[in-house]
Amino acid sequence: MLVKMVHLVPLLLLRLKKCAKYLFSVVRNRNPSIYYVYAIFLLVFIIEVVTYYCMVFYWHDIQCYDRNKCTRMLIVADPQLIGLHNEVVPQLTSIAIWDSDRYLSKTFWQAYRFIDPDVVIFLGDLLDEGSTADDKEFNLYVDRFYNIFENQENVLNIWIAGDNDIGGEYPDYVTYHKIQRFTKAFSQPDVITYRDVTCVKANTFQYKLPIMPELANITNFNIVLSHVPLLSSLSSFVDKVLDATHPKFLFAAHTHNSMVITTRQKSRHNRAITPINPDDDIHVYNLNTGDLFEIIVPTCSYRMGTFNIGYGFAVVDKASLQYTVLWSPSRFFQLKIYGIFCIVFILCGLYKCTKRTKAYTTIHPTV
């Protein structure tokens, strides 16, 4: 058997040599148009694959040396999954949903793998048309949500409702039915404790105060979660929430932009608003200074029209909060590149057709 294989080696080498010559001749004599196809595939590969891996190199990692003494949090704000009715061009709704869902999935899971979170917090406006949808549409939207942001074992997920989920902004009113179906789809209590951190949901649409268990009052610190920022416009309801929960800091969304609002825990008279920009490093907040911090997390959806979008990344221990934003690549910029490439491709095609027409006219002039 071995002798037969040895005799076959020269024949195999000869065949390989012939194949190599054939492939070289194909490449040498190939129609130049094929290189446009190669360019398209390369462009799509860079934008749809390479970009999402490269963005990780621009993120700031927050060290948590002892996972038993700190909590790593991934905060998702205003994903607003596109619905079936509000697109400007209804004929493109399916394409818009597909592209937006795919973008959210890719950026979320890159952030998830980067953070390796203990807790994932969704700060409301999970669905764009959740409040106005009928029950069948609402269930379809919820299924899409769970397909994108799939629950993982040993990771706590916290969901709060936004105005796009249950209403709350004129003329889209909050109703009992909207609240019930959201609660059924995202069922959990208003006060959730993880290790020494208690997360408290503040319902600004119903002006409903959370009922704090006695255990939460003796925990190291409480965190208030709200869709609408609370410290930006103080009111009697906000005072009641803060007095009942005594939080160390708050997380909010709704504005689609990234910033931090700082005030004093007791007086709450003066407020300082500090934007968080892509050039910023890790923000460190001392939780024992008497200051109260509300971190407003930017939207993670490019469909909100905001250029700077991303996911919040927080690490909490007994004395401090470290926070940064994991910025996502601009999908609008990517779509512009596609648009420019299409225009150039069309112009090159027209130029080529015109050139061929002139050459044909020269060879076969009309009488």
C-alpha cells in the first residue's frame, strides 16, 4: 500500500502544478469587474465584523480584584426596539427592524463579554411602540427583546418601565392594562437586593413610592433606578423617594445623552450637571462625602438620533462607584459609508457604460 502511495506522489504534484497554472491564468485574465465584488465584500466585512471587535480597544476596563467585594453592572438605556407602525418609510420597516435589532445584539454582547457583569439593568423604554401596541404586537416585541438581550444564568437582570412601554407622556396616558402586561412580561419586585446592594425602582409615571423592606434599611447602600431623571427637576415626589430610600446614587435614562447630576444628600438645593464625553476616562465617585450622584446613561440605539451612544459600565464597592461608558460605533456613519460607496459604484458603472458606447459608436458609426 505504501509503495502505491509513493508512486502516486509525482502524479499528484503534476496535478497540483496544472491547477496552480490554471488558477493563475484565471486571475490574470479575469474580468476587472470581479474586483468590485471583492471590494464590496471587504467593505461589508470591515464594517459589520471588524469594527465591532476594534471598538473594544477604545473601552476603559474597571478592575474588580475581588468579585465578592464589588458588583459589576452593565446598564442598558432606551434600546427602544422598533415597532411596526412609526417608520417614516413604511415599506422599509422590516429592513429597519432587522438592522436595528442586529446592531443592538452585536453591541450588547460585546459589552456583556467585556464587563462580565453580575447585574444587568435596563432603564426603561425597552420598546419604541410598547405603549401603543395591541396585545399581539406587544408580545411580539417582548419576544424580540428577549432574543436580543437573552437572560444568562447567575446574572441578575433588572427591568424598569419607560413612557414608551406603559405611557406617561401626553397624549399617551398610563393605563392599568399597560402596567399589567408590562409587569407580566418583566415580572419582578420593585426592591431587589444583590449582595450588599439594594436596587429600588422609582415609578415616576404613577408617583408610586417603593415599599422598602427592613433589610434594605441596614444594607451598605441603596441605588435608585428611574427611567426619568429625578435630580434634574426636584419635586415633592422626588423628595419623598429620596427620604424613603436614602440612596448613595441613582441611575436614570430618558434624555438619550450621558451626564452626571450632583447635589448634596441633605440640602439638595444646588445641582451640578457634568456631561460625560467619549474622551473621558473612568469616573470615580466617593460615596461617603455627603454628595448624591445621579448618572444618566446614554441610549444604546442609533435610531434615537443621538451621535454618542453606548452602554453604562459601573463597579460598586462599599466606599466608591466607578463608572464609564462603553461607546458604540456610529451606525449612521457606517450607513453613510455604504451610501457613498453605492454612489461611487453607480458613477463608475455609468462611466464604464458611456465609455463602451463611445467605443462601439467609433467602430460602428451610424450612416
